[in-house]
Amino acid sequence: MKLLHAEEVATGVKIGVHANGYWYARIYAYDPATKKDSTQSKSTKIKYEGGRASNKNKARIKATDMAREVAPHIGKTANPFKRYLVKNIAKEWTDLVCELADENEALKIKGKRPKHEVYGGKPGRYWAVNRKETVQRNNRYLKEFWKTLPTQDIKKITNKQLDGLNEWAKTKDWSASQVIKLITQVRMVWRYARDKDFVDFIPSPKRPSENLKELSRRKLKQEEFEKMVSYTRERYEEPGISIRRRDSYLQFHCWLLICASTGIRPPSALKNAVRYKYYSIQKKKGKKELRFLVRPDEKELPQYTANVMPGAWKAFDMLEELYRARGMWEPEFVFAHTHSKKASSGSAGYEIGEPILCYKKQWANMLANTGLATKERAQNKRLAPYSLRGYLITKLMEQKHILRTSTIAHMTGTSERMINQAYEDKSTERAAERLAEELDDWPMDE
């Protein structure tokens, strides 16, 4: 490329006028180790204005600034002039994680120990399929966040700009723990970029509040739950509705009862769909019937066994009757389609027996039709499917003399700390009542 009025403005940097009438910067980039010359001429986007000194000086400053950005990458990257877009680096890291997870899984199948540890994580943790799925999901979430940044060049993104992740996440229906996972993934992407010399720091974006009580979801009151149950029952019992619609309404009614009577995290994806192979009924002579539901795939947490409270027994029995009536007993999934539907431009199709992954639309309609809907976006101001889990935990916490907090945590797949912080008022009351029971000289009510 021929440049007119060319002159050197710094070591390895020249400016000149291109045939298109703009000042260009010729930046010399020679790597003596590989003997590769990556010299390029880039537009300063400053129009040539004859012989004006101020115009030339402006081009000179711009050219040296451009060279300053390139210099750290000469000899360290294949193309020092390349703009490293954050979405591409994040995708590159995500693909690498998937490869490492697949290799670890292949080793485990052969009875060998995995070898790829989570770089930057706690020692002894390895990339596995469940972590791979989480990384892929979080990468999809972060794609939307990257678009809010003032620049897409990872080399130019600052820690202050990444602080905006926490505020952006408030527009989503996410828990504090989900936001923290996104922040962790951002840090891992930057660690990967730093190892490749694209950036020279690992960010520490602002984290959400640790006040779990403040961040906890809106509590579901007893009268509200009863209103939901009545509404969903009336829907499937409504005369004259089609069989397909009745099946769907009945399943939603059962879903409501099962979530509220087991405390499981409401399933929303194939991986954590409720499966019949994890549901069991225990009958022993001389003892009361017990029912259990194993949950192996909730939020990458250890497997736990939920106690199916009697409030959900009828729901399970009704679903069995439904599937037998449709000639599809026993399906793999507790919530399975009883009819097929062809895919259309507006929605995906499904076959009989395929899982119903969530009830987002029916939940929203129920809230609207029972007067429980709100325009509030904050999760502590509106009801969500997770409120059903909180409903059971609250009920269990009220059984002060029967269940300890550690037992409730074990039954619902969480920790004592989470329960004590989210249900602080109940925890204090439980402690006071236990103390009153243990002390002989506790004042009696006359």
C-alpha cells in the first residue's frame, strides 16, 4: 500500500495519506523469533486536510495510540492487530471446557481418574458433564450482557464496566447464587485471556448482596396456596373441555401439589425433569406408608432424597391413573405429554411421552386469574414457582419439636446456613422453644 507524505512519527510507526484521502498509520510488527512480519497499515479515520499542521499532528497522535495498543501483542499472538471480541474469547473458553469435560468423562467410563481440573477453581474439582452444561448455559446468558458493554474488544474492557453485570442481572429472574456463578465464569474467561496475553488482569466484578433474607423469594401464604389449588382443580374439572386440555390442566394441578409437598426445585430443563425411576413407595407391615423422590440433578448439587408429603400422594396416584387411561403407563417422566403436536413456525412440536419441561405459561395465567399477579419485578415482591419450595420449608420449620434444621436441610437439598439466613425469624423461634423445653426453671404461663 503506497502512502503519500509519509513520515516516521515514532520507532516502528509511520503516517501517510492513502489514495482515499485519509491519514493511515503504518505499524511495523516483526517477530524475530518466528521471523514473521505482520506489518499493517490501518486507517486513523482522520481526513487529510492539505498541509495543516494541526491536522497532521492529530494523525500523529492517533497513530502512536494505535501502535501502543498493538505493541504488547507483537510476538505473543499470531496477529497482533486482531481485535479479540469478548464473545469470541468466551466461546473459545467454553469450547475448551467442553473438550476437557468430555475427556474426563471418557476416562471415568474406563475406570480411570479424570485429569483435567477446573483451572482457577478449588483443588480436586474436575470438569464434568454437569459443569459443562452449566458453562454452556452461562455463556448463553453472558452473550446478552456483552452487548451492553461500551466496547466488545476484551483488551479494552475495564473492571468498572464489568461491575455492571450485577445491575444487569437484576432485570432477570435469577437468584444471587446464579449471578455469582456468572461472575465466576467472567473471571475464568479473563484468566484464559490473560494466559494468552490478551489482557493483563483478572476482574473482580461487584457481587450481589449476601443478605439471603432480603434476596429470598416472596413467601407463599396458606390462603394463597389454597386459592391456587382450588383454581387448578376447577380448571381440570370444568365440563365440556377437550381431553387434551383436561389432561394438561390436571397435570398442572398435580405439578403444583408435588412441588409444594416435596420442596424440590421446580424442574425447568430435561436434565432435572422428574423421572419415575426416582420415585418410590415404601410399605412395611405395622408401619405407615412412606414415599420418596430422589433428586440427582438439581443445580449441580449433591443428590438428595425428598420426602413426598401426603399432600402429593393423590397427585402421583392421579397421574398414574391418567397415564394408564391413555395407554402410556409407565412413562419415563412424571410430567409427560399425553398427546402429540406437530411443530409450527410459532412453537416446537412434541411426541407422546416426551417431558413437559416447565409450566411457565400456566403459572402466569393462574396468578393473573386468581389476583396474585403483580407488576413488581423484584423476586421478593412476586410469586414464582420457587415459592412452592419455600412454602414447604416454611411448613417444616413450623414443626419445631419434630424436625431439626439440619434434617430439613437434608430433606430439601440445601444447607442449614441457607435456611437459617432465609428463615431467620423461624430459626430464632425454634431455638427459643427448644431452650424453653430443656430448662427446668423456665417461667411457666400461669
